[in-house]
Amino acid sequence: MQDFSAAGLKRLGDFYRRSLAAARAMPLRGLSREERFERDYLVKVTEGRLFWLEDADQPHTNPQWYVNAGLDPNVYVARNYADATTRAKALTAFFRRIPLAAAQIKGNLRTPMPLSFARFGAAAFTGFGDYYAKDAVAAFAGVKDQRVLRDLKEAATSAGAAMTALGGYLEQQQRTANEAFPLGAARFSRMLAATEGVTIPLAELEAAGRADLARNRIALVAACTRFAPGQTVPACVAKMNADKPDGGPVAEARRQIPRLRAFVEAKDLVTIPGTEQALVEESPPYNRQNSAYIDPPGPFERGIPSIYYISPPDPSWDKATQDAFVPGKDDLLFTSVHEVMPGHFLQFLHANRSPSLFGRIFVGYAFAEGWAHYTEEMMWEAGLGDGSPSVHIGQLSNALLRDCRFLSAIGLHARGMTQEQSRAMFVEQCYQDEGNARQQSARGTYDPAYLNYTMGKLLIRRLRADWTATRGGRAGWKAFHDRFLSFGGPPIPLVRQEMMGEKTARALF
């Protein structure tokens, strides 16, 4: 766990600046093409991390920064990298550092903060506290050494209490919270440049997102004409989502994954390296701000499964909202495509085998989420669902969700959009249920980069069109996918420059 003290944060910033200066000072004349690419990769990763640390100042403004900075003990619990006793001892050492970390986090976060930030932090930190003290300890019940178990329970109790208290503190901050979440247009543009190498004007970027929204809405109307003739689009989407999975979404996802793998292999869409598996579980209580996510193994782990987590509805919602939150089978199908096959799970199988060290270690937001979202439409284009309008509606529902994320990110942070206006857009323009709309409009305030799903998808689709234009078109898809994934996860403009042999890194939509 890193040092969250003021001195620790300064050291981290100084390290990034030194690394950036050293990389920029490399004499390009003496570097091979591969070395130059690695140098550019390192520069962009470091620029991005420095942006979040200092320009966005997230350690002092955004609880999400800490949630993503090493507070999750899942690696000790769910990864069988060593025997249970060894992992229990490591987890004990981790827990013993939590009380100090919690105190540092409380001291760092400035108040008043945006209401959505305080709510997110309260839920996340309280969830961590509950998980530390209960489920994390229960996972090691089989350890025979009673001293190891006693030490673990003592450390977990202390860590859980510290995190629960931090969550309670953020709960209290909701009374005086504000709506001062926007980055502002200038800083939002710096975010795109620093983290993803995208430097086009915001108006041009926004136009690309609106065009994708319009394209998907037109396709949805056409699919609904076949699936629910005479009904409104919201009624059509509701009909698709009314077909709930037997036994719940976790059980259904477990059934979907083997079928998706067989489809990818039958259509020869992309190489599937290795024999690793993806397991499916319910999301832990500290990480339910999104409907689903995947936890892949690290770049140097071998033979360890990924875990695809699916979140239950928020128990504070009314029954109708909870019921609507559970996805229909055809909606969930494309979540499984996104998270597992051929989305994140497959992408990380490739990344962990990348010839580039940086490609194995640093997988960027737009690369990972852009690829996973890209695969949803690609699988439909390849024939998943055999032309079923219900399946197409499931794919389009997911695409529209990401389109509204894209437009909400720009709107919330650069156009004066309110969180309520974002929620309404998710419902009215992208046909999302109320629970998802609430979650997603809130997420847009503290995760301004969640436009990367659609942005990355659009960059990949344009690159595929340009690269395969001279390589057989549709027949070149597998070669394109394998080549694209071989880079690991750099900013997509860098991948484009390398694959197309262009002089500069560009973002083309």
C-alpha cells in the first residue's frame, strides 16, 4: 500500500516528474522503432498518472482515487498465488496498515465535497470495513494455525473499524455537500490529452458521440419494429429486459461464457491464448457502483482465473427499481461479451503475454474499455444471436448506455450539465432503467473519463476500417484483432501510429 501522507504524495509526484523528464530526454536518433514506441508509451502513462495526481488533484478531492489505490484486499482472498496460511499472514500485514491509511485519507479529502463523491466514498469505505471484518476473515477459516487466525482477526477488526469510521465521516459530509464536481472544459481537454493522447477539439469529439448515439437509436427503432411492433421504444426495451435469467444473472452468466467462447472459436474472430478460466461471482459490497466488472490476474501470474463480478440491486431502492435493475438475458449476454469473451478477459490474456513489458503492466482505460465495448457490436456483426431482434436490442441497449456516458462526461464536466439532467438523458435518450440511470449519472461526476468506452470503441472501429482496407476487409478481422491486442494497452493513437505506419499519433473517429 502506498503512503497517502502529504510527503508520500509529494514523493509520488516527484517520481512521476523525474520519470517523465528522463523519458523525454532519451535521444530518439539512437532508438529502434520498438524502443521509440516503448518510450512514447511510458511518457503517456506517466503524463496520465501525473494528471490525476496533481492537475485533477484527486487525492484531495475524490474518494475514488483511494478506492483504486490499493484498499481492495481481494488479491489475498481470491488469488491462490500461495497457500492459505501465507496469504493470511500477508493479509494481516495489509490490514495493520489500514488505520493509518484511513486517517491519512480523512486528512487529505477537502470538504465540503460534491454530494455524489460523499455518497460514493461512504458506500465504498463502509463496504470495505464490512468486508475486512467479515468476509475476508471468513475466507481463511480453513487455516489450521490458530495464532495466524487470531492475528488476522485482530488486524481485520481494527482495519474494519477504521474504514467504517471513514465511511461514517463521509456520510456526515453529505449534510454540507455541494455540486462542485466539474473539471471544466480546459481541464477536461487536458485529461484527454494526458491520459489518452486525444487532442481534438471538444466540439468535434462531442459530435462523434452524438453521431454514434443517433446511429444506435435508429438501429434500435428498426429492431423494435420487428420485436415489438406498434409499441414504444421504452416498452420494447422493457419487453426485452422482462425475460429475466433463470436462477439470477450470476447463474446465467456462467451458462453464457462457454457458448460465447465456442462462438468466437467457430467464427475464428481472434486467437484465444492460454487455458485460464473466468469465474462468475456476486460483487462484494464495497464495489457495487456499477452493474458488473472483471478482476483479472496480474501480468506475472500464470494459470490463475479471472473473476467476473455482477452486482445485485441496491437494497435501498424500491422493489420496482430493484427488479428493473436485474438485466434481461439478452442484455446480460452483451455484458458477458464485454467482461469476458471476447472482451476484458480475452484482452488481458493477450496483454499478459505482450512482448512489451509496459504492455503487460500498463493497460489504459480507453484501450481496455474501448476494446470490450467494441467487441459487443463486433460479435453482433459476426452473427451472435442469428439475427434475433431481441439479441440486437440487448447489444444496442449496452451501446446506448455507453453513448450516454460519453455525452454525460462532456456535459457534466464541460457543458454545465447537472446530475439530474444526466439521469434524465440516460432514461429518455438511452432507454436505461431508473436504477442504472441513477448510478451512471452519479458515476459521471467522479469518473469523468468514463467516456472512454465509446471513445475507445470509435477509435478502434476507425482503425479496423483503415487497417483492413488493404488486408481483405472482413477477412482481415482476426489478424487485426490479434495485432491490436498484442500491444497490451497503450493509448489508441499510439497503436494507430504503429499499425498504420503514420508519422504522428492521431485520434481519428
